[in-house]
Amino acid sequence: IVRAAQFLPQLHRLPRFSEVQVGPAVVLILGGLLKKMVIADALATHLVDPVFNSPITAGTLDLWMAAYGYAVQIYCDFSAYSDIAIGSAALLGYRFPLNFDRPYRATSFSDFWRRWHISLSSWLRDYLYIPLGGNHGGTLATARNLAVTMLLGGLWHGAAWTFVLWGALHGGALGLERWAGGAWRRLPALLRGLVVFHTVCAAWILFRSPDLASAVDYLLGLLGGYADAEPLTNVPLVALIALALASQFMPDRIGPRLGHALDRLPWWGWGALIGVLVLTLEGLGPQGVAPFIYFQF
């Protein structure tokens, strides 16, 4: 969601190829292809879709790993879409703002929403939360404004109880966090991060489930599972989830630095590198082309 004020002024002048930073743009695009074609699609095909489509036939391990898997899948899927769009625009000389900033390293719910789908969360802040009164008027008024904003953010995704409850859960978490104030901030950062991450994962179960009954079945199944069928979870899938989550803690700006280093390659080096990487990604990913999750919204 690129705002007119950010984009339209860039149309008033022709981009200059000499100003295009090819390396960082290509790294964004290739990184997006990796996240989408290898990580997101593999998790969806081999774990997330089968478990969410029939949670009452899944065991406890698969239910837990599919919940973590969907958290990784939706991040990799949507941030990949954003990165490919930002990188493609950059190759044409246009600058789009960052849309994801390693959200699963957040140690508060407000920090999560500063890092997740930044263009939407900033839109909700500027056009809903602040006009409602923002953080003025006391704790209860602020909690009300947060709840209304997140409920409407849930409805933006679809007119279903699962999306309403997803928004309500986030709105309630943001309100409780503000009410707790210093007591929440005094907790160890690791503990706060674990609470935020697992609350977000629980909310993703509501977001992904086809209806409320399936979401309830899924959440109850986390407490004990339903079946003794052959588990879908295996070492490669667990490794994909673990590596994707570990990448949230990589150093800042590692992608742009790598891109600037690659800028020194000659044209034939670029061609060989991109060809090898695209063929590698094609070989590692599952067969077929899965649509991006956010194409449905």
C-alpha cells in the first residue's frame, strides 16, 4: 500500500539508470523468490495445508508444527511479494518503502505492528487510530481506540468471525500491553518475545482457519491431538521453520550490504549468478506455482 505522497512525486522526473542500485534490488528479488518458492510453498504443500484442512485428523506434533509453519509461511509469502515488488520498482528507478522488518523478533505487540505489514499498520494508525483519539484520553479510551482499529483491520481482510476474532485478539493484546505499562517492560526481553510470538501464532490459527468451528477444533487439538496417523512433520520441515525464524535475528542491512558487494560483478557475472540461483530455486521448491496468500484480500 504505497501512499500517493510517497510515489506520485517520483513520476515528475525520469529515472536515471546511473542512480539505480542494481545489486540491492536483485538481492531483494532473489531473496523474495527464495522465501516464496522454497520456504513458503514447501511448508504450505507438505505441512500447513494438510493440517489446517483437517485438524481433527492431525496429531499434536503436527498441529503445533503447522501453527509455527503457518507463521513462517505467511511471513515468507507476503514479505516475498513485497520484496519482489520493491526490488522490481527499484530496477525501474522508483523507491517503495520497506514493508516488513523482521517482525518475529518483536518484544512487544506494538513493536510487532511496527514491523509487520508496515504500509497497512501505518495506514490504520494514521486513518483510524489517530482520528479516533489515539493515545489521548486515558488508558480506557486508548484501549477502546486500539480495539476498534484492530477490529476494523480484521474486517478489512474479510467479513468472517475468524478475521474479527483475529483483530480482537491483537486489539486486546495491545490494550493489555498499554495497561500493564512498566510492569510489562520490566519483564525479561526473551520472555516478552516468547509471549508475543506465541500470541501471534495463536492469532494466525484464527486467520488461517476456513471457519470458526475449524479454528476451535485446531486450538483444542493443540492440547492433545486427535489422531495417531503417520506424522507429516519431518526434519527438513522443522529445519525450514527454524532457519526462517533464526533469520529474524540477522544483522541489520545485511541484504543491502550484500547487494552493494555484488554491484562489483561484471555483466556476465550477473547473468551467470542469476541463472544459477533461479535454477537452484526452481529445483528446491515444490512443483507448481502457488498463488500469493494476500492475492485473496
